[in-house]
Amino acid sequence: MKKKITLNPLWLFLIISLIFGTIVYPYIKTGTAFMLGWDMRTIYSSNFEALRNMVRAWQADGTLPFWNWSSFLGNDFYSSKLFYFNDLYEYFFAFTDMAYTDAIIWMTYLRFLTAGFCFYAYSSYNGHSGTVRLCGSLLWAFCAYNLQIMRDPFFASFIVWIPLYFLAVDRYIVQKKKFFFIFMVFFMFLNSYYLFYMTSLFTVLYFIWRWDREYGNMKDMMKNAVILIGYYIVGFMLSGAFVIPEVVNILSNSRVGERSAFLLYESLVPYLDYLSGLFTPVSIVAYRNAPISDIYLYTTPNHQIMAVYLWAGSVCTLLVPQLFTKKNYRPMNLIILILVSLFSLIPILSSVMHGFSEPSFRWIANVSFLMIAMVLPVLDDPKRLNKKLLWISMLVSVILLAGCTPLFAGILNIEWSSVVSDYKLLLYCIPSLILTAAAVAADKKTLTLAVIICELCLVSHYTYFGNPTQSDMTKETADRMTKVMGEGEYFNGWSLGLDEHNALSFYRTYIDPISCYFGLSTNYNLNFNIKGTMIYDSTYLDSTNDLVRLDPENVIDYLPWTFHIKNPDILTLVSTKYAVIGTEGSNPFRNGELIGHFANWELYQNLDYINLGKTYTGIMTYDDYSPDMSEVITSRVICSKEDFDEISALLSDEEVQCYDAVADGNNVYAGLEAEKDGFAVFSVPYSDGWTVSINGSLVKTYRVNGGLIGTQVFRGDNDIVMQFMPPGLKTGVKVSAAGIAVLLVLIGFSLFRRKS
């Protein structure tokens, strides 16, 4: 008798393609850009172009992408960008000429497919029937969390792999298979150390829950948990060359350690959202830029946006209560629920899950996954179902879905008239609750699948094109912004011709974000590889914190990690030579003149421009400096108390600047001629990764004048060479090598045991 061929994986591919088709078709039909939300337009699209520029530089001259000069004043691209914002899906498209507005469609499609098939593999291993596998895979792929997180591609590119990681945990618990787990730990760290930190902590809860489900007791659990931790360490070691530089970079960022509360949130919103997360498809209302969004979004005092994304279809809404019936009850389910609630609702515990930074619900993706995994056995086996409770759950869910928004609006003092039009979107989901209850009660799995598909299409539409904030930019406008300064690096080549000395000059260009970039983004300089003076960057270089001290109001823009230098003295300090200004803008320099035009914009030149760096004759500490004294920053060294005496001894009474300077990828070459020994400040952001040599000998570097590099210079001609290597990279390579060695030993030991 021939074995029946299952088409479930093919069906999964077709259904995911169908649902995604309903998402993307309106964008294509109407010529709307598939640019979902502010961060995708301001960060992700520009970081993708930055990756593409770095890849092309690597192809052209073999320069490894360590340092990026167009990321504000310069940044450690390897540690902060290449693996933090530019995710695995972007690598292939970075080698193409495809516009981001087209590439993001394909990348989002691949992410949904990945999410679905990873969960399909997980549910297959756990023995669920074919149709239930399809149901679970769709519920995970299009749960509220994944629907919303697709606006943030880097986060989505990690989240979609979560089921495969927990499959590796299952394989160890059930079969003691270790190598797949080691690989998944390595892969998840490579994908995002930031998000994997949260998943790693959640693994403790998952391991306990899964062990209890498999064995029904805690016997040998601790011993196996310790062994698994050992394999986890091996996976981490393998990723050391990537992760250690990233960790070194992020630990110096001022966002780590910020907390907005200790035991209580300062708003009721997180509590209300958590209570309603099971039955509310929050992705259709949370980011509508409307009063209803204030009910489902909370922004902490440290600007961390928080929303709970637990909804995973009507199936989960109706079946989660079944976990506590006599046929399905396990004490561990209740314990996990209590622990998850505590870590969600107590800010300091949520902060721990978020890397001891601001409280966040980003880790709740793991809970969404576990919730689906918990209810599938009930969906699979009708004998587990308490039909009376099912109908009660349906009735209660309908009442709660219809009643919570008006109730929450009243509690939060939000006028009902401003909410009612968007509130109707939630009511559209009531029929699916009723139909799902009927299909599940009748054990009609195919009908249940059909209802799930319809429900996910509806919610997906209103999360994307049906949300005005996700469909308010035409593709023509989005593509035009990538060419506003010309194709590729046109502006860089054009500006070289402005002055015969520019080829041997290090200079930055101020681009007015309002009149030139239409106020859409401060990150467009990344698109054109322009050395600029503004950025929206949550992984900014630590030394930027010192730059803020020079004049916070004219360095920080609308968020603590957005920078736009408007102070004319700081612009001069960082070697800004040109400014491109629209007709409604004004000359940003203290001493500048109009020298021509670029396109229809005015072009100003800074007459006080400094070519990379100069020597200084005065000195003061940060304690003696105040922002209203910014005129002194190009004549006095500003340093910490600890360096004051040492630098004072190096100063002379001569001010000379570099006569030539070239930044070439990870290197800077400059010449400076002085009549006396002295001290120079260069407009290169300080990092422990920079080494400076003068006339072939290494010199000590100092962090001065807003986080720039200062060094001693010598009488005569100074041949200055600066070289960058990401801090922690050498250590990371050694750790990876050690991890490979341990892995080889484990492989050898396993082969030996098989033979014996």
C-alpha cells in the first residue's frame, strides 16, 4: 500500500503567499510605498543603503566594513550597524541594484515564510496533525506581534526564527540531541545578540515547561539544564567574533541602564493592554496615530514605546482557558502564566528582560509563541475540549472585545467621539470569534483553518494598508528621496570639484533636513555616503555623549539618540566645510558665504573650516565649560580632570592645522607641519578601536572636545596615520577559535561513542 503523500508544506506556502498577497497588493495597485512606519523610513531604509555602500566599497578595494564615515561623524559600523540594524535578509539584496521600496517587499515576504515554516517544523516534531500544523504556523506567522514587528525589519528577522530555536531545545529534552542546539545558539546570536538575550532568559521558563510536559516530574531536570547551559556557552563562543565587539559597543551606550520606573509603571496603559492582549488584535489600532492608539501604546519617560502583542487569533483567545480544565490542567501552566505576568507588569523585572535598559515588551514574542504551542494539543484532540467552557469563552471574549475599549477610554479620560471610528475595526473581529467557536466545537479542522485565513487577512489589511500611517507615502516619493542628492555618490564627486584642494581635504557637509530632505529623515546622508552632521541612531558611538555636553539643545534633535548639529562652532570643530540649504533655510555657519548652488539649493562655504584637525594653545575642563561658551571649542582643549595636567604639559603657543587629510575606509592619513611640539585635536570621533601613529611611532590618544581624538604632535613634519579595528574583535576571534576547538572535541567524542 502506497504511503499517502502530504501536501501540507505546499499548502502552507500557498496560504502564506495568499495572505501576504492581500497585504501587498493594495500597495502595488495604488503605487503606495511599502514603507511601514517612521523607523523603516528613517532608519532601516537608510541603513540598508549604508550596507550597500559598504558592500560596494568592499567589492571595489577589499576594505573590510569596520568604520562608516556617513553615520553621523563616524561610527563603528561592524559592531553597531552590520549586525545590529542590517539583518541577514538584507545581505543578498545589498548586492543588487533593487530599490529599497521593492527589496523590502520581498524581504518581508521571506520573513513571513520563515516564520510559518519554522513553526511548521516545530509543530511537526511535536506530533501535531497536518491541518493543526497549518493552523499553528499561520497563527504564529501572522500573530499581532509579527504583524506589527514587520515595521522594524531587524527585529522581525530575529523573531521569525524563534520556533526553530525552541525546536532545538525540544530535541535536546527528548533525544539529548545537542549539535542542532549549539548551531541555533550560534545562529541566534549572529542574528541579534540583543533580542537573543531576552529569548535566552525566557528559555529558562520554556525549558521547565517543556520538561514538565515531557516527563511530568522534575527528576534529572537540573542536571540536564546544566549540561544544556554548557552547550549554550559553546554556541556563544562560536559567535564570539561577531557578538563580543557588539557587546563592547552597546555597553558603552548611554541607553543601557536607563529605567523609567521601579515597581510601578507611571501609566495604567501597560496594565490595561496586558489584560486585553489575549483577545485584542492590537496591531490594527496601536500605531494608527489616532486617539485610540493612546489606549494601546505607552511611551516611557525614556522614550521607549511599549505595546503588548499577545493576540494570536480567535483560536488562542478561545482555547487558552481550556488549559485550566480538568483534562488539560498542569500546575506548570499556571506557574508559567504567573511568572510571565510578574515580569511583564513589574517594570524593574521587565527592565531585566530588556538588558537592564528601559522596560520593554519586546520579549513578549516568546510568550506569543508559547501560547500557541500550549493550545495546539487542545485543537488537535477533541477529547480535550470542554465545549461548555468554549461557548462561555466565546461569549465573554465578544463582550470584552466590544467593551474594553470604551471602558479603557473612560479610565484614561479619552473622549469617546475621538475613538469610535477606529473602535469599529475591533468589532470586525467578533464574527471570527463566533465562527471559530462553532468550527472548533464541531471538530471541523478544515473549517477552522478557513476561518483563521479569513481573520488573518482582515487583521493584516488593517494593520498595513488599512492603517493611514502605513500607507501615506507614494512609491514615487520614496524612490525620489533616494535620488534627492543625485545617484549614488554623485554629490561627493561633485563637491570634490568645488576646490582643487578638496581631494586632499577631510570635510563634512551640512544638509538642511527640512528644506532638502523635506523633514522626512535625518538619515538620508547614509543613502548618499555623505559625511554629514545628523543622524537618528540608537547605537551611536559612546563618545557622542561628550559632544552633547558641548551644547545639548543644538546637538540633540527630537529624541536622546537623534543628533542634528546646529551650533556653528561645533560645525566648525568637526570640519564642516559646506552647507546645502533650501531657499527657506539660512546660513548655518558663523562665518560663511554663498558660493553657488547645488540643484535648486544654495551652497554655503565655511570660511573658518578646519581640515581634519589643528593644534591648540589653551585648555579647560568640562567642569569649567558651559554651552554658552561654545566659541572657545576651536581654540581650547576641553578635557576631563584626569587628563588636564597631562595635556597641559603638551600645549604650545602655536596654532596650525593639517595641510592635507584623507579618510579611506578604516584609515585616516594626514600631514601637519609645526615649528614646536604641541597638542592637536582631530575631528575623528574617539573610540578605543583607533590607533594613531606619527612618523611611524604610536602615540597616546585622548578623548577631548566633545569626544574627538586628541594627540601629541611634534616639531617638524608629522606624518599622521589613524587605523581602526573594532574594539573586542581580536578577543572575539580568539573566543570563536576556542569555540570551534570545543565543538570539534564534542564531535570527536560523539563519533567515538557511536563506534564503541
